[in-house]
Amino acid sequence: MQNLDLIEKEIKTVIDTCDKLIHQEKFDELVNFYTEDAVLVIKPGMLANGREQIKSAFIKIASYFDNSYRTTLIDEK
């Protein structure tokens, strides 16, 4: 169980880092967390393929939410 706790902590750290990069509009740094062939599911049926489309999607998402977007995990309360 200890390994799972460590993995969960690392994942949350990456998510928090990405949220900060979105808030700071550091989209070039943000997309470095994605591979060149990554796919971001924005919502069902709406996908961003590759770093350039993912960057563009995050720019639009940040603008829409006035840079206040924060990722929440399913088990967070």
C-alpha cells in the first residue's frame, strides 16, 4: 500500500504543477508533460491530438475559465 500512496502523491504533484502552469499561462512548459502523440479528451467526442493541439486547447480552456481552472480528482471532496 505504501507504493500506491507514493504513486498517488507523485500524480497529485504533477497535476498541481500543471494547474499552476495553466494559471500562469506557461503553456509551452505545460505541454512538455505530454508526448508528441498524446490525446487530450476535452469532453466526449472532442479531442486534441499532439502537443500543438493540446496547447491550443489549454489556451482556450484557461481563457474560458479566466485562468481559474483547477483539476479535481474523482475521490477529492
